[in-house]
Amino acid sequence: MAASSKVSFYGGVDEIGGNKIIIEDKGTRIVLDFGKSFKARSKFYDWNETPRVANGIGDFIAMGLLPDLGGIYREDMLALAGRSKKEDPLAVAFFLSHAHADHLDYVSFLREDLELYMGETTKRIVESLEYERGTRLEFEITGYKRRPLEKGSSRIARKINTFVTGSKIQIDSIEVEPIHVDHSIPGCYGFVVRTSKNTIVYSGDLRIHGNNPSLTRDFIERAAAEKPDIMICEGTRIDETSLTKEKDVFDVCKYFVERSKRHLVYADYSYKDIDRFTTFYNVAKSTGRALLIHAKVARYLKSLSSGGNPLKLPSLGDENILIYKPREKSGVYHDHDYSKEDREIYEGNQSQVWTAENVKRNPSKVIIALGSYQIDQLVDISPTEGLYLHSSSEPFNEEGELSEEKMKNWLDRFGLQRIHAHCSGHASGRDLNDIVSSIQPRLLIPIHTEHGGLFKLFHGLKVKVPELTKEMEI
């Protein structure tokens, strides 16, 4: 009797994010995404707390943050947890849909000899984020240093393979074809997975109301042509029908900025969201202001602009981009207070560097885009009135977003009025159902949602809501 194909879910079930999907065919297993579960983590830890490093992988498994799967985790992390037995890998290849934490971060714990596959832009984003964050246990994607850390120890690189739309990757009897989609970060993909028995379509995270709907439409067209047996579909907003487009964010923000001619404007959004960066850049440009960004954001833009600038980002020399230089250790602006990397940005763009004093003298000339994690710069800028534009496009802020109460206290202290202008990175319920209807899978498995059962209202018996860790024969 021929071996069956199976799919199992170790995250993304009854939660938004944390996706970990295992597909097995003829004894070969691949994994789609290996993300951090914010829902599981928040039960026991605040955003700035980390499970004990001294216990290696032990705390992560004990508290349900990682599945207890054999043969895939780093030997150093297993040894610290007292689990040094050598095991054959449960899976041989991991495919990452995009660079958001809830799909990617727990790659940090994987063995270095396992194959990782990601889009070229995702790799560029990951390398940029690793550069900024330094050594951080829950974000060691392209490589890591053995724990416990030893001075002078070398970094162990992982096997990173990149792909583009239409690549076809063969892992024994399984073929994986990535197809681009639009989301709130560049370089996102869904996958068509062909096993010896069936064809599976995985949506990743997607939308059709952003700046690049044609990307998602390409995926829908390609997936529909496959006549798939199974579709694993994200359902973040299946319970919502409201639809705000990126242009709506631009229109709302421009409207309020135009009416704040004399006042300071502070924008808060995820700097990894290039669509949102572009929106605020265009708002600034169209209202006679410049967008004031941090040095690390300047490096991020520079990284994504390399290789021919496929995202068509403005250069750092653009007259509508300024770079903020905060006061550091000594309280004044001495070069030795800043990192080498920050100094390079300041020295290479001297005419565009602004400090708090520049902003105080010219509050109506900029939109300050420093995010909630740098809201304390308001102390130096010391406004008495102004506008705060909240435009976060992710369910969780990896930089540590302030609580609503604390943010309100900051805004009240400096007289800033809050406006929310947001365009989700995820398709609405109506769009999700249209996407599924266009692709017409024989079986629909909803994940990345707390409302998977709602799909049954529209697609009936062809919907199967998965159970965590339970294998499904397919």
C-alpha cells in the first residue's frame, strides 16, 4: 500500500500568526513557515521579556512556545536543556513566506544543516534586521553563535536558498512553486505544493486592496489553474468586511496634515512596511514637508534599494527625506556617542541631518516618523500641540509598542491629537471568500485566524478547521 500524504499544523490554529505547517509525502517532510506565536508568548511574557536562555530550548517547549518536534533544533539549545540525543531531522526543508515575526522568527532555533528557502527580498530584509538588532536569541535567522556565548566565538551560518516567482524547488517527491502576493511588507509569497498524490495551495498572508493588487491576482490566477485539492488559507479578517485602501490612508493623513500647517506632526507605523513609508513620504512631499526618519530606517531603505531598486524607493539624497540625530550618551552631539553605522549615515548625508533643535525651530517642515518606541524624543522636541498619526499595519509591533494607556499619557503631556489611519495587510472577509471562490479548492483549511468556522458559512462541507498537532491524511 502506497504511503499516504499528510498535513499537520503546529501553529496558526485558533490564533493570528505562529504558522508552522508540516506537509509529508512518501516519508519526506517539508515545513511552511516557522513563526513566533504572539498569543502563546503573551500568556507568560511581556514583549521585552525572554524565556531563560540558560535553559536553552527547554523553557520554550515547556511553555508551549515551540512544538516538541524531534531532530530539527540546534544542538547547543538542546544540550542546555539536557536533551543532547542526536536525532534524524523530522523535516528537511523549510519554506518562509515572508519576513514577519509570526511566520519567520522561530527559524532561530533550527539546526544549521536544514535547508531554508525564502524570497530574495525577504533575505535582504532579514539581513538588514539582524544587522540592526545584533545578537538576539529569538531572531537568529541566517546564522547564530552557540550558547552559552563565548568571547571570540565564530558565527554558524545556515543554508539559505532564495527564490523568485515561478521557481520550482524539488524536495524528493514534493515540488514547491512560490508565487508572489501583496502584503504589508515587501517580498511576500504564497506557495503551490505538489505531492505524489495531490496539489496544495498555501496563501501565506495576502490582500488585494494594497498598492500592488496585481501580485495577489497573479497568485489567484496561478492557483486556480492548478485546480487544487487543498487550499490552506489565511483568515485574519474573515470576520471583517470593512475595506480601507492604501490611498485612503494617504487621503486621510494628507487632509489632517494640510490642516495642521503650523503644527508638529508625528507619524507612527512599522518601518518595515514600505507601502506605508511611501504613503507618508508622499504625504510629506504633497504638503511641503520632509519625512524625518531614524538612521536605522535609512539603512533599511538603502538595503532594499540595492540591486537596481526594484521597489522604486526614493534615495537618501531626496529633498523630502531628512534623518534624525538624537542626543546620546553625553547629552550633546559628539561623534563618539554614536555607533559607527549611525555615524556613516550622518556623515554621508550631512545636509539632511536634523536634531531636536531643528524640529523645534521648524515644526511645520517635517513629519516625524520615529515610531512609538522613540516617542521619548518628544521630551527634547517639547511641542505643546500637534498631530499624532497612528498607522500600524501589523497585529503586533515587534519593537514594543506602548500600551494604549501609556501612549495616551504621552500624547496628552505634549498636546498631540491622535488620528488613526490604517490599511490592513490582510484581505477582508469578503475578499477572502472571493479569493477562495476563484481558486475553488476541493478542501479548504483556514489558519492564521481566530474565526476559522466562519468559512463554513460560505463554503460549507468543503471546509475543515484544523486541530493543533493533529495529522490530516490528504
